Amino acid sequence: MASNTQGIQQLLAAEKKAAEKVAEARKRKARRLKQAKDEATEEIEKYRVEREQQFKDFEAKHVGSREGVAIKIDADTRARVDDMNRTVANHKESVITEILMHIQDIQPELHKNFKNTAK
């Protein structure tokens, strides 16, 4: 019986040792997974920063800065307004004369729908 008890003790000790090794392996696996996740997150962040920089470079090269676009629009608007003001100044007198002619030269006539019922 003593050898039986000793065999059981050895089996229990072996089982305990195996359980500890399995637990340690699980902990190592969890650490490796966490480390891999952290590395992947870091790599993703680096890639995102790199792509954002590429986009900003592309935008600056092809579109220009927002201030540059605003300045260009303002200059174009001023040029158009100046052109319109010159056109108005050039044609102002002739338009006023034409309007006055139409106002002063009135030809009275009966309306086309007027029916003379006084006959």
C-alpha cells in the first residue's frame, strides 16, 4: 500500500507540475498576443501618419494651400467687378439716353382688347 500511496503522490505531483507548465504556457501565449497586438497597432499608426503626410503633400502640390485658393478667388472677383464697372461707365450715357427717349416719346393708342360699345 505504501508503494500505491507513493505512486499516487507522484501522479499528483506530476499533474500539478503539468498544470503549472500549461498555465505558464497560457501566460506566455497571452503576452505574445498582447505584444503582437501592440506591434500591429504601432505599425498601423505609423502607416496612417505616413499616408496622411503623403496626402498633405499631394494636396499642397495639386491644390495649393487654402489661403492661396482664397487669394486667387478674391483677385479673380476683383478683376471681374472692375471689368463690370468699366462696362457700366462706358455704356451709362447711352442707356440713360435710351431710357429717356422711351419715357418721353409716348404714342397713345387704344388697347388691343378695347371694344367700343358706344356705337
